Amino acid sequence: MRTIQAHLILPPDTNHHGTIFGGKVLAYIDEVAAIASMKHAGGNTVTVSIDSVDFLSPARVGDILELEGIVVYTGNTSITVFVRVTSFQVKTGQSTLTTESFVTMVAVDDDGEPRQVPQVVIESEEQRRLYEQVKYQRELKLKKK
């Protein structure tokens, strides 16, 4: 399951360096992860954790942020979404990878209780690589407990 969003970076979205606030990017990441996970679950989901965020390059006023959320792993009730953020410079046509993140969501019923989700379907080599990465990270986390 894949979800794509775009946002124009405006002056109120930026800091004194003229680059987008990291918190604004995090909000967009959370939103696209929620939409991708809800589409996969066929219902409501809630954010459990933002497992990792790597800010790789800045995005500036006038750039268009393009966010892509991909469901890459599922548990019984959880859904992990990989979010890739690129900035697109309209004048040059150049796209630059700005941020990558993994977000874990949990599907909930109308009472807010966790509910089962369909298993992820791997559709590409990239998805397979990301699935294995998340699986490995989850196994490490379980061993620490």
C-alpha cells in the first residue's frame, strides 16, 4: 500500500535559515503514515512510535515536499510505514532526498482497542529490503526485553 502527498513550503513553515522546521516535516510524516496505514487496515489507526527519522538535507521556501508512505511490515495489529521525503525545486526541476523515516501504527476498532490487520504483500525488491530491515530491528528490540 502506497500513499503520496505534496506540500508547498511557505515562509511560515520555515525557520530563520529559510528551511522547513523539522517538526513540520514530522507532522507531514505522521500524516502520510496514518493515511497509508488506514488504507491498509481498512479503518482507523493510531501512531505508536516514530521508530527512526533521518534528516538528510534541507528543504527551502518555494520547494515542493513530496512524501511517499509505503506499508512495509505488519504484525498482528501493527503496521510499519516507511516514509521517504524529497524536495522538488520548481525552477531547476531537481529532486533531493531530504528525510527518511519508519513509523509504527496500530489498527484500532471503534472502541479504540487494537484489531487484526491484513498481512503486508511484498510488491517490489525495495519493499522486500525494507521488510527485512524492519523485521531485523523488531527482533533486536524483542531480544533487549
